[in-house]
Amino acid sequence: MKKLLKPKYITTPIYYVNAAPHLGHLYSSVLAETARKWYEFQGYPTMLSTGTDEHGTKVAQAAQLAKMQPKEYCDKTSQQFRELADFARVKYTDFIRTTSPDHIQTVSRLWQKIADNGYIYKGSHKGWYCIGDEAYYAEHEVEEVADPKTNTKFVQSKISKKPVEWYEEDNYFFKLSAFRTKLIDLIEKNELKIYPETVQQSILRELSLGTEDLSVSRPVSRVDWAIPVPNDPSQTMYVWIDALANYLVPARYPWSSAEEMTANGWPPDMHIIGKDIQRFHCIYWPAFLLAANIPLPKSIIVHSHWTVDGVKMSKSIGNVVDPFLLIQRFTRPPVNLFLLGDSNLENDGDYSDEKLLLRYEIQLRRKYGNLVSRLQSKSFNIPNAVKQHFSSNQEDILLKPEYASVFSNGFISEIDTLRDRVEESMEMLNTAKALREIWLIISASNKYIDDCAPWAFKGSEESQIVQNEIIFRAVEAVRVSTLLLQVFIPEIPSNVLDSLGVHPDRRSFEYAAYGADPTYGTLDVRKHQHPVPRLQEADLL
């Protein structure tokens, strides 16, 4: 019996419902969908989980400002995030809401398991708490500053620059300190993969400074919009143990066996998060899992944020990019291409309409689209070129000295190894680098045609053979590149493959190699309209 493949399980962060969706939320979701499509392209079954984080003081405050009950407010805002995922064509298998009964049950079971294993205890807590970050900070992580307008002094987090307040209260604590050495060992051995490397090193530095035990509950008198602690209604769960447990819900935790766990997709293959929540995912979450004897995620991808024309997005400035309007205005292919091509996991990306338009117009339309159009022109016959390459042995002609520069194997090797270079980038979800590899092949193919000048080979049978082989090699570069582009850009690559006569069953990873598909081009379905539609906005460039 064939062994069933474990589903590749990808997660977005669950999005906090204290504000409407913005560009950063769209980016996280597009990254996750790209990872899902990559695994699907490789032949794996996939799971993708997204959703909304709906508990905590910030949500209660936002509901109060909106003059709504917290659950009513969460219902409304959560629906906006679901609609964004649908509008961006994110094929999620699970949309988690932390107010749902299945999530609450999962969190309670996780808490109880950690407590049963001896890693939760009750004690008194004193410390600096930030409502905006939903986190306590140690003394060395805060600083006293003065308001530049009023000169009023206050204490803020050095990390987020948000104000903190001093609290003294009875809480439950998680023995985070018990896992510091283990976490360092797992990260250094790359058994817990954290990308990019700069984030991995930052987490290791933080762990090296020591870890205090973590307060994981709040008095219900102070935080009532939260999940109650099992067997103690006077306390509610810390929002981060609540939120992080969402990843267990799609995997149907708890499991009765390792086989059941694997069949349900655990452990996750990729957690995709923003840099502002890296501590919670790279330190707290692995420690919770270790305490509950649950296998750790295989990798955590930490991405940076987005600015707009070099300025941080802010409601007060009025430069927050509405993701719905963005897609409505430009359509999904240009938006995906920009977000995946102009992003950098280590540094904040910068959005502008001009950059989006230029990337689409220059890279996709002019370089890629014009290449496809050149090869599908009436001057060449792709079906004949494919048929000749696979049905006859023309080496006696192709190996003639006068064709040595035309038929060197360097170009073929670059095509044949493209998927390996893309795969290496996708392990770290470095989509910008993966796309650069594809654009290099597109540029090399354009240059190959210019250098070989296939239009000059006409008249004799030998000239036709040479022309066909040149066209075949260039078309193979397009076919392989387009197969890979399916992962990153919706619709357009699929249309190009249709026009080349590539069968739908031959559009996966195994066929993304030179000479891997001898069947395409059997129908002369060349379309003479440009394969990449022009954006009206491009007229402004």
C-alpha cells in the first residue's frame, strides 16, 4: 500500500481584530498562499490556516470605541479578514476564530496538558505591562522618556516604543526558564529553523540573556474579554497562549497516536509571521509545545513590514494602503508580483504605485510577455520545433563547428537547474530571490534569441533544422519558467501554458526541467495577442 504523504501545513499569523485589514495583512496571506502553491506544485497535499485573534484588552477597547459588544465587534471585523483572504484568492482550509468553541476547547486542553506536566504554577507578579503589545517587559527592556510636546515623563518599551504601566497582581506562571537551554540547542542545530538568519541570531541573543518565567494569566477583574483559566474562574488566559494555540486547531489536537497527528498535518511546515511577533513565535510558542510534549514546527518565516513612499503607514498621515482597493485597482497579478518581488524578509519593503507599475510593465509585460510573443510569431513554428527535437536525431548537423556558439550547453544547463535554484530560495520563502532566478532565465532567453538570430536561418532544410532547434531551446526556457511562475503569479502563466499546448497534467515540479515534456505544442494554438495584458495605469509612466 502506498504511504500517504503528510499534508504540508502552512499558517499565517491570526490577525488582531482591533483594526481593519491593511497591506501587511495581505502580504502575510499572499506569502502563505505562495508557500501553499509551491508545495502543491511539488505534488504534496496542503493545508493552509489563517484567521483572527479576538481576545484581549485592545479588542475590548476597540469594541467600546465602536459602541459595540466585544463579540459583535469581533464578528464584524473578522468577516473583513475572511473577505480579504477570499478576495486575494487565498485557498485556506481553515479560518480560525479564537472566540469559536473548538478553539477555546483546544486552548483549554493545551493549558491542562502543560499544567499536568508541571510547568504552570501560581505566584505574585510585579512588572511593566504594555497593553498595546499584550506583553510584560523586564526592567532592562523599558526606558523612561519625555513627551516632546508636553515634556511629561513616562515609561515605554525599548522594543515597540509603546507606553508601559507597572502592575502587581497574582497570576499563573509558565516555567519558560526551564526551556532556555533546550531552545538554544534546537535553534543552533537548526532543528528549529528560523529564517532569515538575522532573526535567528536575534532570538539566540535574547535567549542568551536569560529568560524569566512568563505570566500566562490575568485577573478576570482586569481582563474579562478572554478565555477563563481551567478550574479557576478568577483568572483569564494570557492572550498569547490563547492566540498561539490556534495552530493546533486545524490539526485536530489532541491526537490518540503519532499516525493520527501526522495525518492531520502536524507539525506545521511553515509558520509565517511579521517581525513584531517574533519573540512570541520563536521563544514562547516552542516552549509551550515542548512543555506539552508536542513536536515543534519545522520552520518559522519572519518577514518585515511595509512603508509607503519611505514613510511608515499611519492612520494619522492617511497613507494606509487598503488591500481591497489595491487589488480592485491593479488586479491580482501585478499586486502579487510586486509584493513577492519587491519584498525582503530582512528589511522593510516600500510600496508605491509607480514601483508596482514598473515591475509589472518592465519585467512581466516587456521582458516575459514580449519573449512569449516573439516565439509565437508567424515566423516560427513551435509544434514543429518540439516535434523535431524529440522525433529525430540531428546531431550531425547541430554539432557542426559553425553552430558551436548557437548550441553550447550552458544555456540548457541554466534552464535545467532553474527549479533547483528556485527550490533553494523557497525553503526560506525568499520569494524575491526565487523570482530573480526566473527573470535571469527570461533575460538569458531573450539574449539567446538575439544572439542566434533564428530568423536568419531559412531556405534550406538544414537551416530549418537549425532554426527549429533554436526555437525549441528558447521555448523550453519559457515553458520551464512559466511552470515556476504559476506559483507566484495568478492567471497569466496558466494562459501562456494553454497557448503553448502544455497539458494540465504536465504543469507540476517534475516537468519543470529541460526536455521533460515531449507532448506540448502538438496543437498549433498560437495566440497572437500579447500574453500579458496592459494596465491602463501604465499610461501614467
